Amino acid sequence: GRWEAPTVAPRPWTERLGAWLAFALPAVLVVRLGLLAHGRALVDLEAQAAAYRAWQVFHLQDHANLALIGFAQPPLHALLYVPLAAFAPGLLVSGVAAPLVGALFLGLAVLMLWRFGRSLALPAWVLAPVAAAFLLHPLVLSYATLGSRAVVLLFLMLGLSCSLVDWVRTQRGRDLVIGGLFAAAAVLLAYETVLVVLA
């Protein structure tokens, strides 16, 4: 007979709600704390330097020039700010962009942790305290609040780890490709992570 693609059952609304909350709650918390830290002049100097390099792309010369970011410093952190430099440069100048980036990546990290746990069939009552402990760890929360590149690296390393575990479980080539992308992004964020990737 004719081949038909397998149908995928839609996820229940509770599953979608859990995933949405796993991203939204950390992001909202970090934005709030980041704005408080900004009001007290608490900043991450690496984040501010990356934001300035992104600002230079559009505003240092008469034309956009991505080459100004260069590779003397790992370029990925600055590249994350390029969309804001193009469309909302005031956020970079004011310093508000850093906690926004931190909120985005901590939200994505918690979401990845949540979805990975659900793929292992862990119940929500087990995952919720694990995600909360991860989110509320003082180092994690402070890195995200100040927009440190450490929170971006945390997301990338978590993505790499989840991809490798998925590959061991399923032997799908797709998981290796995704893991390779996370590894490459991590090296472009922090050159020293090449030691972790090679290991």
C-alpha cells in the first residue's frame, strides 16, 4: 500500500504550559533583578565590552561593518548584541541590553533542562524542584542578572550535554550534528572551551 508518514500526537496543553513557564518565569525574574542591578550600577564588564563592539558595527562608521567585531576576542558574545545594535541601540548605550540577553539565555537553559527531563519521562513534580534549584543557584542567577557570557556558556554546555546523552540513547545522527553546533558556538564564545570540546 501507499506509504504514509507517521502521525505525531499533539502535546497536551499541560505539557505546553509547563514548557512555556520553564522559559518565562526565569526570564521575567532575571529581567526584574537585572533592572534592579542596573539601577545600582552593577555591571559585567565583559558584557558591556561585547555590547560596545556590537554597537560599533552600525554606529562607528557610515556603513555597517561586522569585521569590527573581529576575532581578537571570541566574537559570539558581541554577535548576540548585533540585532539590538541595529534596532534598539539605546538599550546598549544604557546598559539594559545585558540583563535582557542574560534573561533570554537563562530562560532557554531552564527550558532545555525541562524538556530534557520530560524526554526521560521524569514527572513534573521531580523536574520542578530540580529546575528551581538550578535557576536559584546564586552563581547562575548573578551571571544571568548581569548578562555575563557565563550564562550563555552554561546554556551551550547544557545543550551539548543533552545532545550527547540523546545520541547515546537513540544513536541518531541528528543529535551529533546538534551537539557539534553547540560545541562550535561554545568555542566562538570562549576560546578556552576548545579543551572541553576536545575532551
